[in-house]
Amino acid sequence: MIEHSKEEILIISPWLNEYVINTYKVYFEKALKRNVRIEIIYGIKGYDSKSNDGEKEVKGHQKLQIF
């Protein structure tokens, strides 16, 4: 699907990692040369480890900027 994208690629994944990105890097680079906008959102929204004041912190999704 990446090689057929014409305008935008939107990937939302809680378990995205560098290995996955590198697997598709060539396709992303080709898409960027075609002026395709790529947005990758990763992470899990929810509770994380305790903060300094002992309360649970809420972490949100993060945007990944690779290129």
C-alpha cells in the first residue's frame, strides 16, 4: 500500500519500533520523493510508572519524525 499512496500515509501503532521502521524505510523514502505526507503515531495512552510525587503519570501518543 505504501508504494501506491499518492497523498498521505497515516500509521497508528502502539507497538511500533525501529526495526519495523527500518523494514519499510525504502518505501517511505520513495513515498517522500513523490511528495506523500507521512505521519506515524505510536505509543499507548494510559498509565505509566509513578512520578516523583507518587502519583501515576498519564502518557499519551507520540509522533515519530524520521525523515
